[in-house]
Amino acid sequence: MKFIKEVKDSNLLEESDLKLREASRAILFDENNLIPLLFVSKYNYHKLPGGGIDKGEDKKQALFRECLEEIGCEIEVEGEVGKIIEFRARWNLKQTSYCYFGKILSKGKSSFTKKELVQGFEVVWTTLDNAITKIENDNSDSYESGFIKQRDLAFLVKFKEVII
């Protein structure tokens, strides 16, 4: 998968000491050409659906599971957008996110975790251009949201540049 960018703190630790995490994310279109974003109301930011790859899963299996859980949708992957590596010094973490694009096959109901419910997760359906605008205009001061904003904005912009 093509490398898009690196996002990191200025206070980076030695890479050999970092915890490693891999995640799958997606830009997905429904029958009306709308894409789902997750709005995290507690911290006032938007993000692409997806999440961590569990032990024993491959990237696409994790994506199918996460999309079913977070947006309640079965999906079909049509291609790759690219990968972004994040270095989060405060959490001693190196995260590699793999982004795909595809279509929604069926819609259902989200089954958010307790943590996601507490953070006020909700699914928002929007156009690609509006998704880019929403994320550009997000103004959250949470540590995590700064990484998410840079990462997901880069995925959306790259998708628009290369695929459309």
C-alpha cells in the first residue's frame, strides 16, 4: 500500500520503545453517493469509520468488523487509498493506518462500545467534499483528535486527488 504521510509529535521517543498498533479505515459510498463519518460529540471532531486490527485478523477482516460495529454497514472494498503512520509520544505509540475505499452493501444499526457511547459517537452521512470541510473545520483540543484530523483529512484529500 502506498505511503501518504507521517504524523508525529515533536517529543518523539526512540522508535524501538514504542507500542505498535495497526488499524484499517475506509471511505465508503452509499447508493446516494454519501459517505459515513463518525462524529465524536464529547470532543467535537469527525473521523472515518474503522479501527484496530485484532490478533488473527487481516486488514480487510478488521475493516469489515469495524464498519459493521461503528456504522452498522456491510461493505465491499474496491481499492486502496494508502497508509499513514502516526507517532504519538504521549502514548508511546506508533500507529499505522491502512485506508481503503468502497461501497456500502447494506445499512443497519451501529453497535458502539461503552467508551464510544460515552464519547457521543454518532454516524453522519455527507458528501465527500462536505466530509473534507467538516474535518478541516473541526476544532477540538483533545490530544487524539489532532492526529485523527491530520490523518483522516489526508486520506480524504488523497482519495479525491487520485481516485476521482
